[in-house]
Amino acid sequence: MKWITARRRHPLAGYVVVILALALFGVGYAALAPTADQAQARTLAADVSSQDDADVDVAEGRDIYDQTCATCHNYDGSGTTNGPDLRDVGPAAIDFQVSTGRMPSMDPNAQMPRRHMVMSEEELANLIAYYNAEIRNGDAGAPIPADVPGHAPDREEFPTPVRADFEDEESYEEAVEEAEAAYEAAIEEYEAEFDAYIAGADNTDMGMKLYLTNCAHCHSWSGGGGALTDGRWAPEIHDASPRQIYEAMVSGPGAMPMFSDTVIEPDEKQELISYVKTLQTEPNAGGPIDLQRIGQVAEGFISWTIGLALIVACAIWITAKQRAHD
Amino acid sequence: MSKTTQAPKALRGVGNFIDDRFHLAKMGEKNLRKVFPNHWSFMLGEIALYSFIILLVTGVFLTLWFKPSMVEVIYDGSYERLQGVPMSEAYASTLYIDFEVRGGFLVRQIHHWAALIFLAALVVHMLRVFFTGAFRKPREINWLIGVGIFSIAIVEGLFGYSLPDDLPSGMGVRILQGVILSLPLVGTYVSMFLFGGEFPGEDIITRLYMLHILLLPALLLALIVAHFMILWHQKHTQYPGLGHTNKTVVGTPMFPAFAVKAGGFFFFTFAVTAGLSAFVQINPIHLFGPFTPTSITSGLQPDWYMGFLEGSLRIFPNTLDFDIFGYAVPVAVLIPGLGVMGLLFGALGAWPFIEQWITGDKRAHNVADRPRNVPVRTGLGVAGITAYGVLWLAGSNDILSETFSINLYLTTYIFRVLVILGPIIAFIVTKRICLGLQRRDRETLEHGYESGVIQQLPSGEFIEVHRESSDETVEILSSKPTITSTALDETVDDKGVESPESRKGMGKLRRRLALWYTRDNVSVADVEAHSGHHLHHSHSTEEQDKEPAH
């Protein structure tokens, strides 16, 4: 206490208190607030599945539909005042909305942001199987582009084994290693698939022209998204998988226009997706800090708050000290 | 302290040779001993000067490789992602500077950051001059030159931004063309003349290049030199203080002290600019891709100094457009695109003369005003900053809308209201703050400063002991000029006849403005330093004090 008493009137004491308080709140918030991982752990059945059509369960799909979709979209998919008619939208739209976590929506009046999918891959496959069998109008709407790579494997899909389930340390460690290897193998497989898809497209000019002509005026040149009219916004597409981008184009979610396969052909879509995904992984040649690639607004902000501020601080510094005979 | 040492013979010989012919010693003696007032706010203009030097040097470097040509080439340079893409030679050569020229990327980024800092420094320097009244006689001409430098620098920046012919460049040029087209009668002709045909044509980059590297920098350089020569001749203004009068300048001599400081300051400015360029990516043209007239992207703004024009274009309502004989007059582009710029520079250029007209003050001023002592001018300045700031923010309304999840249309309405209300509120608030500070100054002058020591009087009353301020403070506070105007002098002569001047409309307007300009000021003319009763307490606590507690 003496140590504090002696220093509490120090000119810097006030700043120290403020910094400590900020740190306390910051760390406290980070410790107590639910993270995305925890939130997801509650909703995500931790099981992986293949997407083979063979082992889909239409009955299970019906349960999911009735529980999570029917409230707004009605039991036969004909829609209610809260949700649109689903019968003609096609499975690509269902896959896009659910796999990007936008559906099921908490608030039908608000535009849903992207989030983790609330069901497992298997459940989604069942849901789509049920949709195709019972709700879809013939073969209306676009099908799922199965040859376009889907999303990268999630860490949560490969749970680390729990120590209590194992007899001894050795077998436990073995299991941990196995899970790790499985995850890495899945990542590798996905990356190979992704690269193969991207590699098929080597006409940067076509991809760039298609992207800058059709997509960039909402999603911006970098895919970072942008504001739209009436309080809506075009989401950033950095996290979107090639398949999700493809599905968005053929289904036209929300305010987005539909770009069917006759408007932009599948190989053009491949070029387009390749262009924007390659651009996003492009390193920042101009320096480690890229200002989120927001552009001129951020650059102007930095030029004032860092550039000019530092120089003015220097001016204050060099004129502060004056010798008596100056 | 030490005996005078003679220079080495070789030096003496050369020195004498030159001195015999040009009389440099006398000139050097006079100019090297020139005195510079010591205050950080007098260094702001130097930041602009140093940034300009950095711009010249890096700009020369860039011209060695840049090809201002719109001839289409197929890129086959070392940047793999764009290989095989058709683009203009201008864009291809910029990629060459970035990826093939050693240090080219860094120099391009230095050039761009220096441009942003150059204009920012111009603005803060101009604000300093405005708020301290340093534009008053005899410095009106130099103020006008400064306004000229500011306006040319903005255009110079816009043209430089347009040269690489990347996506944002092309969009910027397209907006420039839109504004040109909005000119009634001559718009289409000027556009066709500038672009050599339809947009984008094949000439615009070549022409902007000539303007960017030859004409505009030459004008800037000439104006900057004139600005400096006038400054050198008229000397700096200085803040009020002991020994600071309209006739004497107090400060550091040019040589050696100030020269060392200024030299060091140049290197610091360069270090900050180079540091930013090394670590923070700016205008990554290789990511944007080349401009084609069909390409457009959201989330792009001009560089910050054009932001206020972008903002005024974004929020100006388009309901005022009209047709005349079948020709459209796009008021919604004409007024925000050209009118706002004209208003800004017109108001800046005219202000010294308006102020002189209102006050009738024809004296020369070498001692700067403290901003609080001229509340109306300070209030107008802050109102101007507010209007500019609101327009500037409006230029990034899509970024704000997305970042803070505000409805885009709502931001437009908010900015439309703010651009009218904001300056009015800012003026009133600033004026009140200035007057409050004036009252506190008067209080400090009269009573000294609060020492923080509490004493109890025999009567039981507690008082805080005030101490006398330093001579410097007293000088600063008591030298507060009283703002008056000749328009408020008695205009009715002894025969009861009003002077013809003040009977006219302009005379009446001037009188009203003068009232508004001088009203509410707190005078210190009747105050003798440290005559207040607080001091009385501290000096003679034993005496019975009849005055009420305070």
C-alpha cells in the first residue's frame, strides 16, 4: 500500500489507472464473452459425413425441416408472411442459405450476416434430400454444383479425443495424433480439390472483366463487400467457398441478381471465382499492413493520424527546448 | 572566450574572390542571423515544404520508367497474376516500376504518402495562419499565394492519382469528366478538347502527365518560392509575449540553431514518410487491375483531399436539375462539383479583405492573435472546418454505412442536415468557448492564478490563495487587443447630419457586420494586473474583510 500511496499523485498515475481499467475490461470481456467456438459447439453435432447421396435420410430431413424451417416457410414450402415460397428456388439456394449460416434466420426482417452453419453436413444433406423429394416443384431452380469445391474442413469436425475415454496415456496420445492427421489429410484433400478447380482457370483477363463488370460494384474490387440501398449491404466474400459463390450466382440470394449458367457460363464462372479467390490470397507487396484493403479512406485517415501527427509531435519536441541565449 | 581564428588560406582565397564580386559576406551575415520565432505551430508550413521536396525527388525517379501512353499492350512482366492481360502502357510501366525496378515500389509509395502528407500539412498550416490572424496586413498577398498553392496542389494530386491508369484512376478521371460535362454550354466542348474525343480516348494520360510533371509543379514551385521570399522579407508573425512587439521579432537565429533544427526536421519528415511507405501499403494498383470503361467497383474513394468534393456530390439532391431548350443543366453535379470548390477557395481568398472592410483596420500586424481574442473569426473558422469535415465524411458514406451498419440512405439525410446545422452550432459553441476563455483570462489578470492553497480566515471563512502570475503571463493577458471597427465610430456630425457613407445600403450592412464582429468581447483595458480582492486576502489575512465570500 505504501508503494501506491507514494505514487498516487504522480503525474502519470491517472493514465496508469485508465490503462489498467481498460485492460481489465478488455481481458475480462474476452474471458467471459462466448466465443464463436463455444457458441458453435452448442449447436454443431460434432460429426463428419460424406456427402454421398447414398446414405441420406429423407425422414430425418423432414424432421429438420419441420423443426427449423416450417415456421416461416410453411410445412409444404409454400411460404408464409415471414418467409418466401421455397418450391421453385432449387437446392442450390437451400444449400447456399443453410451452409453460409444465413438460414435458419433469427429475424426475418433483417439481413442475415454470414456465420457458422447451425447444422452438420449430414443434416444439411438430409434436409436437401427431403426438399428435393417433397417440396421442390419438379426440377425447378438450380441444382447444387457438386463439382465445385465446397467449404474447407472445419477444426470442430475433428474433435480432439477426451483423456477420460482412454485407459492409458499412450493410447490417448495415439488417438490425438490420429485425429490431427485426419484433420490435416482433410485439409490437404480440400486444398488439392480447390487448387485443381482454380488451376483450370488461367484467363485472368476474362475473370477480371467478369468480376469487375458484374460483381465489384456491390462486393467491391477486393470482395470486401459494400453498402447497398435501403439499409442492405453486399457481404464480403472472403470466407465464401467456390461452391457458395457459384450457388449465390445461380440462385440470386437477397438483393443479388441471378446470374444463371446461360448468362455466365460454367467455365466463365470458374474464371470469375478463380480471379476473386486468387486476388484474395495475393500477398500485400506494398508492406505488411494492408489497412484491410479498404483503400483511400483508410489511407487518408492514416496520413493524418499517424503521418502528420508524428511529424507535428516532432515539431513540438524540437521547439520545446530553448536555450537562454536563443 | 576564444581568440578569433582565421580560416585556412585556401578557403580565404576563394571566399575573398567571391566576396569581392558579389558582396556575399554582408548578405550572408544579415540573412544567417535572421531570427525565427520559436513555436511548433510555425513549423507546420515547413512540413509542407519538405513533403514537396520529397515529392519532387521521388517524382523524378518515377519519371525515369513511367510511360505516359495509352497504347494497349499485353502484359508479360514479372507479376504473374496479370500476365496475358491487355492493359495500357501506362499501367504496364507502373507495374514495371513496382516489380522490376529496384526500390521502385518503395519510391512509388513514398511519393503517394508524401502527397497525402503534403496536402494535410498545407491544411493545418493554413488553419494556423487563419486562426492567429497572420493573414492580416501586410501579409494578404502571401495568404492569396497560399490559397493558390492549396488549390493547385489538389488538382496536381488528382492528376497524379489518375496516371497509373488502374481501376480507381479511371473512375476518378470519369468523375472529372462528368463534372466537366456539367458545365453549361461549353461542357461537352471542354471534355472533347481535354480527352481528344470521347472518354476515355487515347490522349488523356499523356496530357495529364504533362500537367502533372511539368506545368503544375512549375507553378507550385514558383508560388512556393514567392511565398518564401515574401515571408523572408516580411518575417514571421509571433505570438504575444515579453518583448514581442510589432517592430521586434524574438526567436532563434537562422544559423546555426534554426538551420540545425530545420535540417533535422526535414529528416524526421522524410523518416515518417519512408516509414509509412515501408510498412503500410498504399494504393496497390497491382491488385486493382487495369481500368476499362466497363469496370466499376464499390468502396472506392478519391485521395482524402478530394473527399469533400466527393461528399458534396454524394449528398446534393438531384431535384434541382432542369432542362433549357432541350439541353440538360445538371445542377446536382455543377454545384457540388464546381460550386463547392469555388465557394471554398473564394471564401478563403476573400476573407482577409472582408475582415479588413468590416473592421476598417488598416494597420500592419506582426503580433499574431490568440484565437480566443477574436471570437467571430475563430467561430467562422471552426464553422468552416465543420462544413468541410461533414462533406469529407459524406464522401466515405458507403464505408461508414458498412462499417457501422447504418442505413446508407440515412447517412445521406444525416449529412444533409449536418452540413447546414453543424457549422451554425459550431460557430455558436466556439464563440461561447472563446468568450469564456476571455473571461478567465480577465480573471487571471485581475486576481493572479489559483495556487491550490486553502486558508481559513479568523472569521471561519475558507479562501483559496491566489498568487501573482509571471510577467510573461501578465504581458500576454494584458496585451489583448480590443476589437473595434471604424464603422462603429460616431457617424452623425455636430450639426446632426449623418455621413453619406453610413446612410447607404453598404454602409448599413457594414455597420451591422461590425456590431456582430465586435459584440460581446471582454475588455481588459480597465483591468490593472493583480488588483483583485483575492490577492488582498492572501496578503493581509489578518485584516477584517468586509467583502462577501466568493
